[in-house]
Amino acid sequence: MKRSPGALLLRWSGRILVAAVLLFVLLPGIVVAISAFNDRAILVFPPQSWSLRWFWRAFSYPDFAKGFWNGLTVTVWASSIALVVGSAFAFAIHRYKFALRNLLEGILLSPLIIPHYTIGLGVLILASQTNVGRGLPLVIFAHVVMVLPFVMRSTYISLENLDIRLELAASSLGATPLRILFTVTIPLLIPGLLSGWLFAAILSFNEFTATLFVSSHATQTLPVAMYNYVREFADPTLAALSVIYIVVTATLLTIANSFLGLGKILNVDAH
Amino acid sequence: MLMRTNQMAANTSVAGSDKARPAVQLDGVTKRFGDSIALHEAWLKIGSSEFMTLLGPSGCGKTTLLNLVAGFLEADGGEIFIEGALVTETPPHMREIGIVFQNYALFPHMSVAKNVAYGLKTRGVDKKEMARRVDDALALVKLTGFSDRKPRQLSGGQQQRVALARALVIKPKVLLLDEPFSALDKNLRGSMQVELKQIQRELGVTTIFVTHDQGEALSMSDRIAVMSAGRIRQIAAPDDIYRRPADRFVASFVGDANVLNGRLVERSGDAAVVSIGDVRASVPAASIAEVSIGGSVDVFVRPEHLSVTSRGASGSLPGTVTTQVFQGGHVDLYIDAPGSARDHILLRSPGIAALSSCPVGAEIGLSIGSDDIVAFPPGEAP
């Protein structure tokens, strides 16, 4: 088929545009990834000589190891608590009409509007007023507040997609409401629940702003430890950490995708 | 008045064996959604083993009625009985009903066997008997050997069979079918209808079937309840519904009907005579009781009760053929007959003779058969 020059131009300019957008999005990651292999102890681009030693430093620097385990603890606890609480709220909002339903919905979605530093500051003030120590529970509490709306939303969407007739069919077959919940509703919600948990976990593990306010040196998470590191050193260790982080997250998401379908995690509005 | 007679007809002409106690009984059941009335004082008695169809357009309240019997909705007024027991406030899981939904609603995370076994598990049936009954149910719907499949690995027709097996395995007091054929393609639909009817008759299970498809309703039912705008308009056997519709709505919703402009000529007892142009026809008098002699009436005539004669033949209406539609076994003629009818008249001519004898533009005479003509007071909407 013969194309007119105009159509050809349109076709190629379209392709170039897509390539440009992709490059634009990926550029920071690419620059950092390449910098990680720089042999010299400064962040320059492009590197003149190559080395893997910053990867070794990333693993051996004690604050990072501590931050990683702190972060993992906070992430697992915060996402799990948010999963239980958020799902319960999502269920209530989806299934029942009650007086404060809209208010509850608004409050639970408010962390999307309230900035993380406000949450961090608020939790910090609360903690000092009530003399609660700045331990991990405090960090976990702040993280629950931040990831709750995401988990709630994910569960809510799953409930929307669940065919109510499945539950009706079960009840006609003699199943009590509790039995329906455990044999039909929850098994069918599991992909959505796991997706919500995973989404919350990634957010929580990456969270920096609020964590900076509520953590101490003993409870700092990996992003906070990285921030403190970059204030002292300007070597490519952080670039190496970034590469590790991207590889690990990509691997986890690939595994999750093959089990759950990534569309369910990212395309949260799709019905 | 009309409602009352229907109700009495429903109470007396119950088909099936156990006449003493209806399998399902609705006493003036009403359901509102906000300000709108979804179901207005429904009175209905369904005999044991009877196949009762709720027929009507979408929004007529037929699905609401089904959901009320199932217990998925709570009635705002009236009482519901299943096998004589009051169940108006009984939750669905204690009503012992089987239901097949339009989309089948099979549990996607369970195998075919687990789906069918679900209702037996909730009843605490022991493993051995459960396996036997699941096998029997699958054999009944001709799905032996499909036990380990997941619903998504089955075709639409197979999924429907599983849904049917799942509903029947618990030996329900009533089987509810919510438009079960509408998701199937046309060929499969026909064979599934025959099969379902066979199974229903074999098991003798009381069945309530909801559909908007009058063909399905006429072919499968023992009796049909025609519904519109939240009310039951007529309850009768399929042939009665077709031949003696109780009102304009039933006459136009079930089957094709031509509406001819007529006049009431005389009334004697149960029968009346109406005239359409020069043609006279006998109709039941009850449906036009409030029309005075000489007043205008709408006369409903089925397309197959019209036939073609020569123009000017005595007892015929003049008309002009405007369209011919060949339908295989018969020919549909659309005839323009100004004065006799507001719209085109549809005439169903058996065989293929009309293809050549009544070309488009032919000026013909229309004669009206003597059977099954009904008249109603004039009105716009059905």
C-alpha cells in the first residue's frame, strides 16, 4: 500500500515522539544505573573508569543494613495492618449504608490530600505530647495512615468487580453469611487483597518524607539512611543501591504479575 | 375487577398433582424501591411440579418477584409461602430453593464437582453420599467426566448445565430460573430449552421461570403470568394467553397482533359483535363491557387469522400490499388498509403461494377468520 508523504511524516513523528517520551521517563534511572559502576568516589556522568566496589559498600555499610531491616519490619507491619483495617472499612463502605459513610470515606481518602510531611509532623507532635517513644511502632503507625487509602481502594475495586450473584447463589444453596464470606467472598478477593498489600508495601518501603520526621537513628528506614549518607558522602554508593532496588522491585513485580496480573495493581480504576 | 378474576383463576386452575397445597403462594406481595413500586400486590399460586413463567418486558417486576421468592429481597407487604410454610422473613439460605442465573454465577475458583457439591456441603451430607449425588446430578445434565474442570474451561451451554446441576442436587422445593437462556446463541438455546423442560418434567420440580421472550414462555410453560409495570396482568395456560388475552398489554406483548378500528354493534350474553368497515366479527363481551353500543373499539387480530381474498369480495376489507417478507415456511405481507387500521396490517400467509399471488402493489381483499378475535376499549399505548 502506498502512503502519502503526509501520512508517512505523521507516522514517523509519532514514533519519534513515543521514543522521546520513553527516554524522558527512563533517563534518570539510566544515568543513575550507569553512575553506579563508576570507579571514582564522586558522582560524575559519564564515568571514566569502571568498578563494582560501590555495590560492595552498599551491602557492607551498617546503616544501610540496619535501615533495610527497619524498613522491612515497618513495611510488613504497616501493610498488613492497613490490609486488615482498610479491607474492613472498604467492605463496610461497599456493603452497608450508614450515617457517617461519606465522612468515613472522605477521612480515609484524605491522606491523598494531606502531604506526607504534615502526617510526619502531626505524628511527631502527637508522640511528644503523649510521651510515646520514637520506636518502630510510631513509624509503623505513620505508615499505616499513609498506605491505608491505597489498600482500601484496592479492596473496594475488587468488591465492585465481584459478582453479587455468586454470593446470592451460595446463600440459595444454604450457606450462612459467614460461610459465604469464607468460601466465596474472601477467596475471590484474594488477588485484590494481595495486590493492595503489595502496592502498600512498595509505597511504605519507599516512603521518606514522613519517616524522616518520626524516625530516630535507631529506627531509620533505608530511604532515611540514604538521605543521611548523601549528606556525608558523595560517592556512587547510592547509585549502586538504586540499581539493586530497581532490580529487586522489578523481579518482585514480575513474580506478582505472573500470579495476580499487574493490571489489577496499577490500573486500579478499571472495572 | 380484572385482577380479581385472574386471581380466582389462579386459585382454581392449578396444574400438577398436589392440588391441596400450592408449592409457592404469594398473597398480595408488594415491593417498593424508594418511591417506585416494583411489584404491586402480587397474588400467585403455583402448584407442585408446575412450570410457571413470569413473562414481561424489562422493569415489569418479574425479577423482583423472583428475588422475593428467593429471599434476596424483603417484601414491603404481603406474605410468601413455600410448601405451605410462611417464609416472608426467612433468610435465603433457609428457604431450600435452587436458582440458575442468567450468567450462571458459577464459583470461578471451584471445580465443576465442587460447585455442584457446594449445596450438599452446607447441608453436612457425608462424603460418600455427596460424591454419589454429585455424579448423579452431573449425569442428569450430561456432564459426566467434567468434574475436575474449572468453569472458565467450559462453554456457555456447559456452564449452564453445571448451574442447573448445582441448583437441582439439593432437591430444592422450588427451582428459580432467571433468564437462563438469554446468554446462549440461538441454536443452543432451542436445544437447552427442550432439555431443561425434559429434566423439569422428569424430576417434577416446581419451577419459576423468568423471561422477556414470549416464544420461550409459550413453548415451555404450564402457565404464564404476564407482567407489566409491577402488576400481574394475566395468569393462564400458554394457549389461553395467546388466544384470549385479558387486556391490550397481553394481546400486544404475547405474539404479533394487528389493531383494527372497530365499532361495537351488539351484545348478547358473553359474546359481542363488532364491525370493522363492512366486516363483522364475534368477540368476547367481557373485555368491552364499558363500551356502549355504537362506540369504537380496538379489535386485535393475529396475523395468521387474516387471509387474502379478491378485492371487493363480501366480508373483506380493501388493502394494498406494501411489503413482502419471505420467511421460509410462510410469507409475511404488510398491507396498507387506510380506515381499517392505524398502522400497516401484518398478514401471515402459510406456504409460498403469496410470493407470486400478492406482489407489492397488489390491491387485495382481507378476510378475517372467526377464531380468537378480541376487542378492547380504544387506547393509545398497550
